[in-house]
Amino acid sequence: MLMSTARRVAIVVALVGAAAAFGACASALSEMAAGGLLHPARHHVTTPAPAGCTEQRLQGEGLTIAGWQCRATANPRGTIVYLHGIADNRASARGIIQRYTRRGFDVIAYDSRAHGESDGDTCTYGFFEKRDLHHIVDSIRSGPIILFGTSLGAAVALQEAADDRRITAIVAAEVFSDLRTVARERAPFFLTRGTINTAFGIAERNGRFVVDAVSPVNAARRISVPVLLIHGADDTDTRPAHSERVFSALAGPKRLVLVPHARHNQSLSGDVWGEIDQWIEQATEHRP
């Protein structure tokens, strides 16, 4: 039986409507994905500064950064700058502050832009954050400077150290190798490659940055100072392969520690602190 003209028209209209609805849905998903990338959850600092620390308003790249300046309890030997992970804040530095101020290090811990109490409403994963860090390093008067970063903070530390010769050494836990790869790996299963690529474009436009310029693995090729990489062997959020790629790219002294059974945000535990202490001691030994 031949299909009537009216029936054919109805089918075409239905298909066009379905395509339009699918396109609108894909567009909405891309907008949501871009928003999730640019605007991580902001958790405010709800506890007072640790003993020996003072509240500081630090100068970033065109905005103000909230932080703690913590003084060494022994003769100062250098400064550790702590950089937290995504959707975190400087309060996660408390253990590091307690541990290293007793060992003679000043510690600066601050909220990354769009986090905690710092200004800004978009996260660019190191594109602008490395410039904020550069300004904060400007405030350090002298002595060895150690960057200690976790996840997002590790990525920022490596990207800044690639071009900042004032950095003495780096401890980088659970770093991603480049933003495009880790974002694709973390994307929900129902987002198509096309939807994700559109989301990247929206994020670049709204955040005024370049996704492919956010690449700790490319930065690693220009780093000559000692770098200690730490990663959970069972990390499924940011897979160990990310740290392995960064490790392979590094040209200077380097070490990679894969922590057995540790998932994301679990690698800084147990015996690994002995490795970190030794790395920092060796990096700062005989440095003015």
C-alpha cells in the first residue's frame, strides 16, 4: 500500500521535531557540562587559622586571594606553598602546616580562585591559577621554595614551575596530565564526544582560557628541579597513567610513588610521608 502524502508529511514533521528536541537536549547538556567544569562547588573556610598562622589577603592575577601565612617554629629554612585540590580550600593544609613549621619551614596555604574565600567565579585548572601562584611567590623574600600540590593544586604547581626559576622543588600528588584528557575520562557516560567538545568550547568562551594550554605534561618538559610524584594505584578518578605520563616527560631529578590500594584523595597517607620528608630535605640541603 502506498503511503499517503499526509502520512509522509506527518512523519517528516515528527522527525524534524525529534531532531530539534535532540539538538536542544545536546545543547543543554553541553552548557551544563561547561558549567560544571568552570564552577566547582565552593566550600568556605569555617575554622580559624592554625596556631602560628595569620589571615592574609594576597594579590593574585587581577583578584584577591585568601590565605594563611604560617611561620616556622624553628630557624627558617625555606617556604612551602600548599595548593589544594578541586572543590577544596586551604583548611586541608592543617596537617602540612603542623608537620613542616616544626621542621623549620614557613608555610603559605591559600584558597585557589573560585574556591574558599578567594575572589573569582571560574576555575581554569592552571591557566590563570599559575599566574596567581606567581604573584604569591613574589611575596616570598628568600630561601628555598617548595610547591606542594594535590590534584588541581599539583597541576597548577607544575605549570608554574615550568617557567619560574625561583622554585626549588615540587611535591605533586594525584596530578592530571592534561585537562582535555581528564575531563573526558571523568565525563558521565551519556555525554557524547560531540557534546563534550561543544562543552569545551563553551568553557573556553565563558572562562576566557584555552583548554589545550592546560597541560602539566607539556610543562613537565621544561622543569629541571626535583619533582616527587605521588599517586594512588587504585585511583579511578584521575588514573595513575596521568602521573606516569608526567613522570616520563620530566627532565630533572624525579621520583614516582604509586601508593598501593589508594584511591583519589587517599595517596597522602602512611609511609609516603617518610618519602616526602626525605625529598624535601634533600631538595633544600645546602640551599641558601
